[in-house]
Amino acid sequence: MNEKEHIRKSVKEQIQPQALDLMLDIILEVMQAQRGSIMLLDKKGQELTIKSARGLKAEIIQKTRVRLGEGISGKVVSSGQPLTLVGSAGEPGRNILPGDMVNPDIRTAYIAPIQLFDGTMGTVNIDASHLSPEIRPEKERQVKEILRRFSDYLLQVDFPAALPEESSQLYMMNIFREYSTLREVRVVFDYIFYLISDLLGTKRQGILLLNNPESGFFDLVLGYGINQNRYREVYEELVPQLKNPRVDSASKLTTFNRQDILKAPVGFLPGNFFILIPLIWNNIKRGQLFLFVEDLPVIEDATNDLIQKASVAAARTIENSASDQRLHDFKFTDSLTGTYNYGLWWKRLHEEFSRAKRLKSSDISLIVLDIDQFDRFNQAHGYLVGDHLLRLIADRIKSCLRNIDMVGRIGGDEFGIALPDTPKADARIIADRIQAALAILPDEMRIKVAHPFSLSAGIAGFPHDGDSPEKLVEKAKMALVSAKIMGGGNIKLFAGLEE
């Protein structure tokens, strides 16, 4: 595997689903469509699965799998060329046959490849039935531009799984009760910031404010291109001045002279101008994005229109994320860590077993890990600190995993991680990565631990260690006990009854 293939594989496995959802929403806005999906190749690069969808039945999302070179999406990935299909006759010149049509009810479909370097990692599939033939070419051109910029965004973000840093610098949060919800909406904000600053051709220097419609205050402040040591200046000097009647009344992209907004100097801010992009959905301003620039760019009508559609999609995502915590189904989410609770985790594990048995060629690895002597940690540092540690652990674990992997809090300080299409040897590499990412948490939390901080993990694999979820969990827990007997801080693969 060459370097480009390795990076493409790494990016594909670690891309956040919220970024995919937002990109799909923007494309649907552009295409004036209600139905669409994003499909990505699996780990082996042989099969496409749906990773984001709008307007599709849950059964279709879960069951759809398209092999490379087969079906429309599989053939678009193989060719690397976008395709517009009108009617159901197919397109013989591209080897698209009538039988390749997934949904015969769609009169016009647009399928475009998602490319990274010189390879293709998936497709976006849009129902373009509502577009007139006259405007469709321009809309398709805009979609290609969005996809190109999305690929640029993926390469510009730090993707090494063990890194705890985010693309944005967090300054303040209030309303996000769920730690993982905050992390997920930050992915949305980071992508929007990258996309809009790139469309405008400006430097990535600015700030994003999330409004609280009830209180009028800001619930989230994210800085871009601002040193995190400027925390107090951002909070005390900049943010209060942005509560400005001219800013509040803006309903579309607006430019300001710096002195028109800031009555008191803010020394660390670059640029002579502010570009304001309000994020409005249902006539309510959900957030505001400010870019700090030296010179005002020339903004073409097509660019302005695309930015408007992106800001609307972002505002809708903010509303869905913050209002009633709809980003998660809390019936199935652990309220402390934001991971699956045991019920949903167990259900998903059974579903993955059914899929693996049906394919007859798929491995599943299971990691069970917990904190060594966690009760002693809680006694020494308090339960609130212990709860915060568990939230951080969940966050770090998820940052080390792919979208298809499943993590749940299955005990007090015990996490279960199911890894589809992953042999035990690869699971050990992932467990080592997680252990390294978690080992530094006390230092990051600025806690001087009274006793050595360590985690242990046990790993078992289907089909060799068990042919059912129950047996696999049992074997992984046996390996975990063995790791603890060895003194803790260990990762143990199940090797047989000697466990």
C-alpha cells in the first residue's frame, strides 16, 4: 500500500458521520432534493455501504451493500466519473444497465464520486427529479465543487486517531448536556468554517458563535486561527462587543469595517474587516460565523448562493443537535458518556453477527476494557472527577475508531468495542492505540494521581473464539480478567481455556 492509499484509507475510516450528514444536507439544498445518500467503500475497498441518508427507509439504509464494479454506485466508483441517469433505460456507453437501477421510482438520478488524491472512496447519490434540464448542469457543477472542497477539508484536518486535539479551539459551552453531542456538533462547525473560508478564498481566521435564542447569550464559542492562550481576551474583550445591533439585525452575508463593530481595541485580532455569515433556520438565528480578513474578497453570485445554502444546512443541524438533544436517541444512549447503552450495544452486536454469518467471510473482534482499580481513583479524586474521566475516555475511544465500529458503556467503568471486519491481530493494534490515547488523560486533566493510572483490555474474535455474541463477550471478559491478574495495564488476547 503506497502513502496515498494509506492516507485515503485512514481518512475514510475516521471521518465523522456528522460531517457526512452536513455535506449531504448542503448538496440536497443545492439540488432542491429531498432524497439522497452517501456511500463509502468498506475497509477492504470491495463493498459500498450507506453512511448518510435523507428520505430513505431505515431498512434500505441498513441492508444496502453494493460491490465495487456492480450497480450504479459501484460502477461510478470504478470509473471515477459522475453520472446523470434519466429514466430507467440505463446507459449502455457507461455499462449502466436497467437492472442497475436501485429505485425505479426516481426519474432522474445524479451519482458523483467522492475522491481523495487520485482514488475514489465513495459516492453521493441524489434524486434530481425536481430539477429542470436547463438548471441541472449548473447544480451538478456546484455539487462537484462541494465534493472537491470536502476532500480538501479531509486532508487539512488532523486525522491521526490518537490525537486529542480538535480543528477548532473551544472557549465556552453551556447548553450541551451530552459531552459527545458537543464533540459531534464541533465537527459540523469545523467543516462549515473550512468550506466557507475556502469558498471566499480567505485565511482561516475567525470565530463561530452559537446563539441561545431564549437568553440572547452565546452558548458556544469556537475560535479558528486564534491562539488558545487568548482565552480571556476572547471571552472578556471580543465576544461582548459582538453583541451589536448591526450584527444582530444581519440576515445574510454582510461585511463590516472592524472599527464599526469594535469600539474598544482587541489587539490579537488580525484584519481590517469582518465578514459575517448568520446561520438561520426557521427564521431563528442559530449561530454566527465571523471571518477576520485584511481585504474584502469579490464574492460572485454563485458563491454567495452556495454559502447561503451551506449556512442554512448548518443552522438546521444546530437546531437538531441542541433542541431536545435530538442528535441522540436517549432511550439508547448512556447519559454520562454519550456512547451506546448496554441495550442498544447488545442489539447492534447481534445484528453484526447476523450479517457476518450471512457473508461467511467476515471477522468480528470484541474489545472489553476498564480502568484498573477505578473505585480507588474515585475515592482519591471524587466521583465528579471520575465521571469527567469516563466522558473523556469515551471521547478518546471514539476518536480511535471507524464509523462502523460500535462502542458502548456496558458497566460502571467498562466499555465494550465491537469491530466489524476486523481480525484479532488488527484489534490488538486498535487496543494499543486506545490504551496510549487514554494513558495521558490524567496529565491532560491536570490531576496528580494518588496511585498509578492504567487500563486493561481483553480481546476475543469471531469466529475462532465464539460463534455467538454471548460467547464472544464471555471470552473477551475472560481475557480481561487474565490481563488484570497479570498486574493491570495489560491487553490480553483470548487464547484458550487457560484464560
